[in-house]
Amino acid sequence: MMVRLTGAAAAPVGLLLTRSELRRKLVHIGCGGLAFLLRDMSPGQAAAMAIAALLFNWQVLPRVGGRKLWRAADRDRGYPLGILLYPVAVLGLILFYWNALWMAAAVWGLLAFGDGMASVVGTTLRGPTWPWNPKKRIAGSLAFLVFGGLGAAVLIAWTSRLPLDLHAWHAPRTLGVAFALALVTALVESLPTTLDDNFTVPLVGALVLPLLAQADLQQLLADPDFLGRTLVGFGASVAIAVLAWAAGSMDLGGAAVAILIGTVVTGALGLPSLGVMVAFFGVGSAATRIGYRRKAVHGIAQERGGARGARHVLANGGVPAFLALMAGLAPPLLRDLLMLAYAASVATAAADTCSSEVGKAYGRRTVLITSLRPVPPGTAGAISASGTLGGLLSAALVAATGVWLGAYGGAAAALVAGAGLLGSLGESVIGVAAERRGFMGHDLLNATNTAIGAVIAVLLVEATAWGVR
């Protein structure tokens, strides 16, 4: 199984689709045909196939002409990271979905057909790039969506032994799940990161697909209060965004994104959940103002006087908004769990923001979380006692707001606050390597941070059987 090293739409703007590169893409796409074998395989046989592919790519392929498909970075490194990572990703999908191989097939389809065609189309048609990442082309991402969505839909039906017919009873739902999954992973693939998309696409796809598989859009649309909640959420979000813009806490782009996020959260879960997000914004804005002059003198203050732009708002609110939407579409028991995951992701954003801002202003001794070596305030991965305490208090405040407004019960508050603090500490650990090695920038690190907090909350619930109400 062979794949390219960099993201499909991530090919450098000046990269041409050479004959060698085209062969590499065609092999990458062609390997997706093996996903159709999962229909008649046991999980053990599927895992063995992936292991055999890894051994072939590692030991045999370089000796039978496979080095001709290596890129310059592969030759410098001495091994083709992407070519080896592809079968590892497939093996991971099979192990993760051991009892639901149709899910492994769906994500494999995204990786093979969406990712492969995105590279071909993006480097051939070229055209405009995404504003958040000038190295990725819009045409490539659209190709990822179309071919990845179609590939995932066909593989879902094929592996599940469902009719391959657009008029079949399952077609609307199968296509909806497949294209929703393709949309999420295409957006992830377009983000500015040097992480191989053979890692990011399967990882995100594996986490998101189970949520999409249980989502029920009709359930939300049939809710008689849905339209009213959405309109109220829009109005409340506009009012809050206008006040934030007037106070200099957001620019116009940030205000527009905040309105969208607030409307989605309220439409899906109601005003109490919006209140949780507002609590984060309040404590985060206050923490940014604390000791601002001192932070500015040392060059570690939030830029533009602390005004949040669209990218910053989306980085902190994008994952919570997605979780809120999934909660609104989920059956009752999963809805309660996702409600906690949403609150924990917001608490994580609050803990991360406040620990960073308080630590920069008042941290007397700042150390690197991985080695406890003293470092200057503002260093990626740095923590301090005052900053950690500020993060804990802010997470607790966000958690308590949810209880006060009735979003969840009091027993869940400690879990939400704890997950928020642990998530922010996890971000510090990742930040040591992520920013220094260029894996991801600060905004993407913040988004990852909120996802970590949500996952921790889910794991805590599963490990402790903690009541969510």
C-alpha cells in the first residue's frame, strides 16, 4: 500500500503533477480496492492483510523498484514515511472497528479515493488556496469531498451487504453519513499541519464516524422547540457578539464566527449550553486583560489588545460547536454523554486560556511540563503554579455555570472541571513538540486541546460509570 507523503490538497503551491507523482497517486487510489475485500473477511484476516501490506512496503517494495516512488524527503530520511504509515493506519482502523468492519472500510475509502483524487485534482487544476492555509487548494479539498464521500458510501453499502442502488431504502442515510464524514475529514486535511494526512484523516474519521452513524437529523428537525431555540440563540449570539466587538474583545470576523457557533450550540442544546460558552468567553477575556501591560512589555501579550479574530474563535469554539450539534442529533443516552463532552471541551478552552494568561502575568517560576526545566513565561509547553491554579478555577467556573443553568446535574460538575484541567495540561505536553517542530500552529493546537478535554470526559464517564445527570 503506497501513498504520498504530504496532504492531498497540501501539495506545495508550486508542485507539478509529474509522471512519477501521478503513478504514486494512482497506486495510492488503487490500493483502496483492497477495502472491498473486507466484506468477506473476518477481523483477524483483515488485520493479517494490513500487516502483510506493511511488511511488503517495508522490506520488499524498496527492493523491486519501489524507491522510484520515493520523494526527496523519503530519500533524505532513508524510508518512505507515508508508504509505511498507510497500512499502519488501515491496521489501526481494523483494530478499532473490530466488530464493525464497514466503518473501517468507510474511512479507508476516504483515505484512498478522497485523499488520492484530491492530490491529482489539486495539483492539476490548481486555482485558489484556502485563506487559512495557502499550501492547500480549494479544488483539491472539493475533490476530497466528492470522491471520498462517494467511495465511503459505496464501501459502507458493499461491506454491509446493502443494495448498491440510489433508490434503496438506506441510500439517503448512507450518503448523508458518508458525505458528512468526508466533509469533516476534508476540513481537517486542509488545516495547516505537517502531520501526515495518513495519520490525521483516519484518526479523525475513526472518532467522528460512530457519532455520525447514530445521528438523526429528523429527530432534531421534528423537535417543536428547535426553530424557536435557534432563533433565540441567533438573537442572543448577535447581542453578545456586538457587545464583545464594542468592548474590543473581538474583531468583526471573530464576532461573525461567534454568532454562528452560538446559534448552532443553542439550536442543538438550548440556552443553558450557550451560557457555558459565554462563561468561557467572559473568564477568557478577563484573564487576557489581567496584567496586560506587563505581558506586552515582555512581548507575550495577546495581539491586537486581546481582540479575538475568526481563527481564534473557531479554534476554541469549533470542536464544542460540533459536539453540541452531534448531541442534538444523538439518541438520549448518547446525548447526555456528548453534553458532558461539550462542556468539558469548553472548560478545557477556559483552563488553557486562563492558565496561559495568568501564568504569563503572575507566574514566578515557569517550567517546561515535560522536564520541569525553568523556561521563560510564554514558552510552548510551559506551566506555573499560579497559571495552573487559574486554569483550574476557570474550568470550575465554566462547569458550575452549566449546573447553575441546568445544562447537567451537580454530580457532573467535578468531572467537567477535572477534564478541562487535564485537557489543558495535555495541550501543554503536546505543545512542547507541536509548535517547535512545526506539527501545528497555535490555533490548531487550541482546537486539538478542546478535543482532548472532550475525550478525557468521555473516558472518565466510561471508567467511573459516573452519572451524567
